[in-house]
Amino acid sequence: MPQPTNQIHRLPPLLVEQIAAGEVVERPSSVVKELIENSLDAGSSRIDIHLEDGGKRLIQITDDGQGIAPDQLPLALESHATSKLKEAVDLQCILTLGFRGEALSSMAAVATVEIASRSAAQDSAHRVVGNQGQIEHQTPLAMRHGTRVSVRDLFSAVPARRRFLKSSSAEVARCSAVVKSISLSHPTVAFSLTHDERTVLRYPADQTLLERISEVLGSEVASHMIPVTSDDSVAGWIARPDLQRRNSDAIYTFLNGRYLKDKVLQHAVREGFRGFQIPGQFPVAVVGIEIDPADVDVNVHPSKLEVRFRDREQIHRRIRRAVRESLEAAGSVPELPLQSDPVADREVNQPAQPFTVSSEADDSEVPARGVEGYSAGVDSTETMVMATDSTLVSDSVRVFQVRDSFLVLEEMDGLRIIDQHALHEKILYEQIRDSWQEGNLSQALLVPEPVPLDPEQWSLFVEYADALSELGLQGEEFGEGVVLVRTVPQGFDGQAPADLLRNLLVRFEPVSHAGAEQPDIRERLLQTMACKAAVKAGQPLSREAQQDLVKGRERAFQPWNCPHGRPSELFISWQELERRFDRK
């Protein structure tokens, strides 16, 4: 009987190594990352990276760490050989950046790897070379204490992989990004990166985090950073909300000193900025959190850029709260730039985020609709709820309206330009929120309404019925797949209960799928109420109404942005104005 042609057989050891290398060694930047982490684990205070031809011809990392003993050098190139783990239980409490013992052996399977090392206790250094599974005998040489790892001709043994590499400049840019990211989590360590004969970056040792941020992100960004501190072991720096970016590249998150591009951590930072920044924009942030190593599994991603948390909802909440509290404590109004901002002028494309909850409320000017207990507009014939203290703004203050949309306020230090809709919306939002926190503002329907739901909506209702009740929408099961709605939130009695319930359930859906902590959906509902009740752009205001709006601004807690994060005002000092006209 003929044997089948496709029989199962064992792969040669070298082929196994080359396949495994594809998980660890993707391009020069992944080599740089793994070698820098090894240097940091060795206690290095200085790490120098040298590249040739974008790292395709040579990647060389030199450090001043503790070094490797001569008899340990050959082991360093063997698969799954490491000094950082000894038994399975050690995986539950990893304190080092590296731990698998895969990196060097994987590199040696697809390139020529030379390791030269000397510990402080040795008189001379030794080196060993590995290439395609073969390890040469070690030889002595002279060098200062520390370790130097040279990776030559990356992917020379796997030409197909080499063809996927980009240009030298593109690969250098990726390597530079890796060095910047890691250097932010280790500001006391000196880093340098050179390409051929050019110095790409150089960071001195013994810097504070803010000093390192100035080196990496620029002094202009560093001058607008806000410190983040909390009792939840969250620390770092965040930029003012108006220093926004088009993508998440400037969000640097760290866990126990390890740089991570983790979705949970990055989303927590963005959620902390929610309401302070325009949707679709991304913040600048360098934020780290310290947790018990036993509460996180770092062995879930080939490049260790993502982790699995035992309680990711708690981690998400701690970071989000720390960021938000820092922004609230440092509230400020951006100064008006009198020149084009190339970042702000670009089109913003917002990528989908796993935890993002869509919001129906936006800053569009919808017809005003009264909300019980709150002013639906600004009119000289009615008294605004927000403005009763005439001592806050003198009636003689010069305020005037332009384009029926903006207020210009002359102050002692300069001009303040106010978006009337955004400001009024924020004032009403804070008023409604404060009143809601004081009691249940739900409104009973004259006739309870049955609302049929599909199976997915029904499942969400059963899970979040208590949360919906807190929002003012109370319902009860009324047969299989039907909810009997008895109350709706105050001010929403004009909206069909069926539409309101289904729209709220849609906001819960991404939360359920992502497994994250429930976002504060109440805030989104409050935003919708305030937006509908606020004065609109294009609506003329009397002098009294203008004064009332400015008085309300003084009473507001955070008047400088609308609830959705859009700026509500800009400020230009007299000095800046005179400078622009060459008067100073």
C-alpha cells in the first residue's frame, strides 16, 4: 500500500529557530527593543545604539551593565536559556523586562550575533559568535566592563523576510521611536543612537522625567505639561488639552517601568481627557502605573507590548481618574495663536477604539428645547438660572457680540473671545449635573409604554437595568423580550421611550463586548440635555443677555471647554497683540 506523500515529520532545529524568530524578530527595531531591555535588566546606566544601513547591516548595543561571566556566554545564545526565570512559579511574578530566553537565540537563527562581555570582577572580556544555530568558541579581547551585542546581516539566512524591510531611513525612524519610548520609562539612564556616522539622538543620564520629556518631545511640549500624581500609584505628566495630536503616537504608557502600547492603558488616558479635548483628537501623555506583578500576565504578546490584567477595570479606572483629577486641578484657557496651526488644520481621522462609546450628543446647533428647571436660551426678558450675582462682572465691562455667535470681552490683561453656545452649554451641563446628583430627576410617564427588544438588547437591559434606573429611565420586564418603561429622565418626556431606551442600550453595547468598566453614560445624557437647552450660534443676544452669560462663566467650575471637549473660549494678551503689530 503506497504511503501518503504528506507525512508528518519533525522539523530541523534550525528551521524551528527561524520560525520562532519570526515572532520575536520582526525588523531592526524589534532587535533594538530586546537588546535594550537586556541592558536595562543588567543594571546599565548608559546604553549606546549604533546602526548601519538602517540596522540591516549592523545593530550594535553597548552598555555598562554587570556583564556576563565567560562560562555563561555560550548559554546566552541557546534557546530558552535565561538568568531571569528558574521555575514555572516565577512566571507569576516577573520583575524584569525580559524573561523568555528567546531573543538572542532567535537573532542568531536569522543573523550573525556576536556577544562580547566583561564583568567588573574580570580582568578581560570574552566574546562568542552565533550564526544559524552554530556557536563558535569564545575568545578573549580587551574592552571596558559591560556588554556589547552586535547583530550583523539581519535576515541574511531568510531572504524573504529581508525583502519586507523598508528603506534605511524608515527603519531608523522605527528604531528611534523604540529608543524614545523606553528612555521615557528610564530617565536616569543615558541613551544614544547613531546611524552610520550621524547622531540621531542623545539623552544624558540622571534626568528627571520632565527633563527627559523635554529631550524626547521637545521643550515646547514640556513647558505645557501637567503633573499626574495619585494615591493609586499612577504618576507621570500630561500635556494641556489644546496640545492635541492626530493619532495616539504621543501617548506613552508604562507598567512597572515597562513601556506598553496596551489598549487598556491608552484608552484609560484618553477617557481621562474626555470632555477636555475635541473628540477625534489625541492627547500627549507620559503616564505610568505600578501594580503587584502577580496581578498582570506579561507573557501574552510576542513583543511584550500588551499584557493581560487580573482586574483591568480597576487599572482603567485608576489611570482615568488620576488623569481627570490632574486636568481639573490645572484648568486653564489656551492662548489664541495668531498664526495657522498645521496640526489643527489637518483632517482628523479617528480610528475605532475598543472601549469607545458613541455619543449622540454633539455640538451641532439643534433647535432649543426647554429642560424643566433650566433656561433654554438667553434672553433679556427672562432671568437666567446661571446669573444672579452682579458683583462677578460689572455692568460696565465692555462685552460685544460678533456674528451672533461669539462674545468678545475686554479684560485688564487682554481680549477673551467666547463661543456663546459652547459656554452656555457647559454652564447648563454643570447645573443639571449638580442638581441630578442631589436627587432622582426622573419623570413618570402618564401611561407606561411597552418596548419590544431584540435578544441582544434584552440581554443588555437585564444586565444594566440598575444603571438605567440611575439615569432616570425605569423599566421592568413585561414578558419575554419586552420592557415596560415607567419613567424617563427629566427633560426627555418629549422623546419616544422606545427610541430613548434603545439608544441608551446601544451605548452599553461596546462596554459589554470590551469587558471594560462601564463608562459614565450619565455624563453623556447630561451632555445631550445641556446641548439641546443652550443658546445657539447665530442667535442674537441683548446686552443684558451677554452680561448674564459672562457672569455665568465666572460661576462655572470649568468654563473653558464645552462638555464634549471643544474650546469655549480663547485669550490673547495685550502684549501679544502689540507684538503682532510691531508696537513692542
